[in-house]
Amino acid sequence: MKSLEPELPQVSLSLLGHGIDLDATLTSGQTFSWKRNADGRWRGWIDGRPCLVWTQGDALRAVGPSLTHAAVTRYFGLDVPMREVFASFPSDPWLDRARAFAPGLRILRQEPWETLCNFISSSLKQIVQIQQINHDLRHAFGRQIGEELYSFPDAARLALAPESQLRACRLGFRAKHLFTAARQIASGEVLLERVATLPTVEAREELMRIRGVGAKVANCILLFAYGRIEAFPIDVWVERVLRRLYFNDRPSVTTERMRIFADRHFGPYRGYAQQFLFHWIRKDPKALPEGRKVPVKKASAARVRATSG
DNA sequence: ACCCAGGACTGAT
DNA sequence: ATCAGTCATGGG
């Protein structure tokens, strides 16, 4: 079926990349719909529009329909003063090592709705599986706007989807969470646009009213969609690296204790510290050389509201 | 077969 | 408020 989209003008942009590393940024577990071409260029979506991006020297180049300089800058966080972020970091040899591993890693500002769906889908899933779920949702419920190009379905569309059809997208027990979340958004029970206007603590509370959204998923949405780089999501990897490097592998240290430590230790831009650490321990085989894998204490089910981050 | 995955929800204390 | 069990599915 051919596209019913009006022909949008193709735009070709070149902007200062400020040292962005697309490979690190787009494979660091914050986005799940970009694909790497054989030539190293990346195909994906910015604000719901398909595009192709790559780096050329110090330039970031982007091609796609109706792209704007402002949209690309915002999406890739090129307006974030990384100098200031780095200057705010504590003197910490572990964080230094994580930074040095991928200094061009950047935190994206993605669409809240798709980010919400991705991280509802993420619980107890590996990153490659989240990518597959995103792909399946697009093909099952999105609009085809080109060859092998499917938009991400909006909340109203998913709110009409039979749960059996959602389960076919490998969502498992997350299917009912996603379905309920879609109805909450489509009905206006939770307004994702309003979340953007709230202070981070209140924004997190609002997001946690959504089915399937606990503290960790809410922090991922705040960090990867709303640009709240004070958010500090603690998943099994971050919990593992914090426990090993800062708590001597003590199994009694709770996730909440680590959150308090992280809020104080990593400073106002701790979301970036978190992302450097996460990417480093997952991708660098030499990270945590002496680190035996300690079993991770399960996080408490309580929805913590007392602290920020 | 076994363990793990960018966890959240439910029900029992 | 905290804790253990449960929830599906695919990778290694």
C-alpha cells in the first residue's frame, strides 16, 4: 500500500556535531528504532519524521522530510552545555573512566509517547528485544509511509488494539500494561504535554500514575524524552555497577540507598553520569575487570516519592 | 536445562 | 511501609 502522505520536501542539514558519537548514542539503550546502514549512516525518526543521519568530520548531517535545524539540535541534545555538565561532575576515577570510553555519548530528547511505550515494554527485557517489540508495534499498528517505513502508532490506535494482537508483538505480560497506558493517554487521564510543564518530582509522580510505569521507567522517560538530566534511572546494570564501585559489593545496600548516594555524589547532571556508567559497563569488556557478577537484590516494590533523581 | 534481561504489580505481613 | 511471588518471552 502506497503512502497517502502528502509529499513533504526533503531537507538536508549540516550542523555542528559538538563531538557527538552516533554509534554510542544510538546503541546506549535509550532509543530502540534506529538502524545502522552498511555505510555507517543511521536510519531513524526525529519527532515522528523519518530521517538519515551521519557524522562528517565535526558536522552532524541529517536528511529527511521537513527536518529543521531546531528539531535536530533539540533531539540530539546539541544545545546542552557539555562543558558545564563535565565541570559539574565529581572527582571520580570510575566516572572518568566511563566518560573516556565514549566521550561523544549524548542523551536524546525523544517523543514522550513512544518513549513511554518503549520503557513499558522494557521491564525484564533485553535491549535487542525492546527493539524487536518497537518494530513489531510499528508494523502491526503504524501507518506505512514508505518501503519498510512504519510510523509508531499513537495512543488512540493502541487503545483500540485487541490484547491478543498486542501479545503477538512479543509483549508478554506487558501487553495489558501497554493497553491500559494507551487508554490512559488517549482518554486524557494523563497528559504527556502537561508533564513537560511540571517540576521533575511532580512530573515523575504524574508519569507513575500510568500503568506499567514505576520509578525506574518514569526516570527513563524523564531523562530520554523530557531532557531532565537530573533523573537517575537505576536498572540492574546501574545497580550492579554502583554496588560494586561504591558499596564494595555489599548485598544489603538497597536501591533506595543507592539513589540517595547518586543524588548527592553525581550532582545536578547525574543523568549523564548514569548514562556514561551504563554504556561503559555494558560495552567495555575491560570494565570492572576484577568484578565477579554479584546477584542483584531485587528493588522494593514501593513507589518512592521522597527523593529526587 | 539454566540463568538473565534498562521492573512493576499484587497480596501478605 | 516493606517483602516475596508472579508475570511471558527470547538470548546466551
